[in-house]
Amino acid sequence: MSKKTSYLLGIFLTIILGTILYYFFCCKPCLEAANKEAEVENIIVEPEVKATTKNAFSIIDSKSSLKFDAKDNFNFKSSAFSIIEPVSDGLKSQIERLSTYLADNPSKTVEITGHYTEEENNTSAFPNLGFARANAVKNYFVSHGMSSKTINTFGKLDDGLVADATNIHYGPLSYTINTRDANDTSEAESLKVLRTDIKANPLVLYFESGAASINLTAAQREKVAKMSRYVDKTDDATIQIIGHTDNTGSRETNTRLGKNRADFAKNYLVQNGIPTTKINTSSKGPDEPIADNTTDEGKAKNRRVVVTLK
């Protein structure tokens, strides 16, 4: 073999060896990484399916260890505060037992805490959806013989709640039985303070012409909750709703319009679980303006409904 041939053969072998080494150290890792990425992209990630929350009805008196329980509970549609009917017979029987127990033991009170999730929409007149659900159950208890004086309601955010496929929450509630001290006067004192606060800061709703809905602010919902609590705990207490108007049109027409607005607000509160027997309505028409009726801004302030305690 000539020197020139050997030289060319060496170059040829060097090229082949370099190509092989380049493949193993450069191309192959890149191809393997690309294949792995392709495999990852082809993996279908199944969404996590959470088990539906189903809380049974259970109340225990820690003082006596007496227990009231049923397999079922009060159920609600997601973002709703009306109890889904019918209620099971097993739950009804336990409610009757509880009603008898409270009647026989005047020192006992029941706390109802309604639960809700952050994703739910609160369309009630109460501070949160849990409070509204607790109020609905309170009304059910009252309709089955319990006194509203013995029932306290609360709301609690609980993002652990999981509705079923039809958006029903099963038993988003918790309950507690407490025992009042016969010498404790804090309840009566708090009600006096509550009445003073409500009278000093009534709920005022402003109406535009043709208004067909009421949308409360967070502060206004707190006022509704306070009034609801007060009339629940106080004999003969009622909510007074007074309608007012501007001076456009005749006094007779405006008096009627003010009454219609007051009745509209009453219906809204009744739909939110405040008993109709606890609400009175009246109208002052254009007789008690709080602003100048010669300006549009003043007229808007005069078109109002004042909700307070009688």
C-alpha cells in the first residue's frame, strides 16, 4: 500500500470514527430526550375526582351525652339557601325528639352553623351563604315547635365541601347544644345594645324608577342579620319598612308608590327567611324628604325605603 493510499485511508477512518462518536455523544441523547418529551405529551392526565361530602345529622348534648342523629341531613343546591324537600322521615323524627327535649329543658340552646364554599355565589340577604342556610334550618326547627329564642345561627367557610354531580351539597351544616347559666344576663344586655345600634343605623335602600331587584352590600347584609336576630329573640319585636318618594307627581300616587316599594322590600326579606308576621310596611310618600327635590341628586336620595325596628 502506497503512502498516499495509507494517508487517504486514515482520513476516511477518522471521518467514520468522528461521525460515530458525534452520534453517540450528541445526536443520540438529543433524540432520546425528544422521544421522552413526546411520551410525556401523550400522557393523558385524568382530573382528580373528589368524593362527595355527605354529613349526617348529629347533635350531642355534652352535658348529658344525649345524642340526636339521623342518616340524612338538610341538603341544598350549590349557591342556594332553600332546603331541598322532602326531608327524610328519619330526620323528621329526630327533629321532633329535639323539639321535645328543648321544651323540657329551657336552659338548653342549639347552635346551627351553615357551611359554604368560596366558589358558591351568595344571593341571600345575609352576610354569607352559610348563615342563610343556617337560618333556613332554624325556620324549619321553629315550624316544628322549637322557639327561635333557643336557636343561634352562624356561617362558616368550608372549602372542603364537595357537591355531587348534580351540584347538591349533602348536610353542609354542623350543630351544637349548649347550656345557659340561669344567672347569665349577657343575652338580654346584648339585645339592648343591638336594638340601639339598629335604630341608630337603619337599613336604607334607594330605588331607581322601575327597580326590579335588590342587591345588598356586605354592610347591608350585616344589618339584615342583626334585625333577624333581634326579632327572633325578642317577644313582639317587628321590623318596620317605610317607603319614601320624591315629589314628582301627586301625593296620592307617591303614597301608593312608597307603599309598593316597602312591600317589595318586605317580600325580599320574606324570601330570605324572615317571617312575614315579623314585618310591617307603611308609606310616607313625599312627606319626609331628606334632600332637595329641586335637583336630580336630591330626588334620588328621597326615593328610598328605610328598614328598621318598630
